[in-house]
Amino acid sequence: MTHPFLIPGKGLREFYTPERCFITELLSHPSREVSLARARVAPGVTTQLHALDVEETYVIETGSGVMEVGGDRFRVGPGDGVRIPTGTPQRIENDGVTDLVFLCLCQPRFRAEGYADLETQADGPSP
């Protein structure tokens, strides 16, 4: 029997995404109105320009880089938080020499169908 306060997890497994970063889902359960993940971006990598149908907040844990939100670019580092409004184009660049690691809090919960790849849409269909 499952405890009523337990939110079952699927285990912690890091996976690579087409967004050009590694993701570990820390909390993503249909019973919750939020989701939490850890993202890791390798040195020299800029994530895919994208937008979500949810509000997202980044909290930088380690590393540093340049965040782009709605066309505005600014530096981020450990302890910084970034609020990304629903539907706003975003990406982050790791311009450092170590991994850039940050938490991603989505409200409501992230769902893959709410992810819009703005790079592919801008480039049009592949030949």
C-alpha cells in the first residue's frame, strides 16, 4: 500500500534531449500542479530556442552563462533565478569551462506537448 503523502517517482535518470542539454526529472507526476527538473548544459553549448505553454523558473546551481528570454540577454551564475513567462522564447548558453547546472520549476506541470521548438519552426521543414 502506498502512503497518501508519497508522490511516486520513476527513479532519477539523466537523459539527453534534442534541446541540446541533459535533463533529470526530479518531480513530474500528474497529481501535482508543478514539475521540477535538473538541467545540465555542457561547456560551449547553447540550448535550442524554444517556448513552453507553462511558466518556468530557472535556479542556477553551478556554472555560468548567458540567458536569453524574449530577446533580452543577460549573465547568470550560481544562486541566480530567472522567471520565464508562459510562451516566451528562451535559451541559455554555457560560455564557461564547466557544466552549467540549473533547476527548472514549471507551473503548471511540464508536458512534452507544451514544448515549441522555435529554431525548426523558423528554419522551415527539412529537405
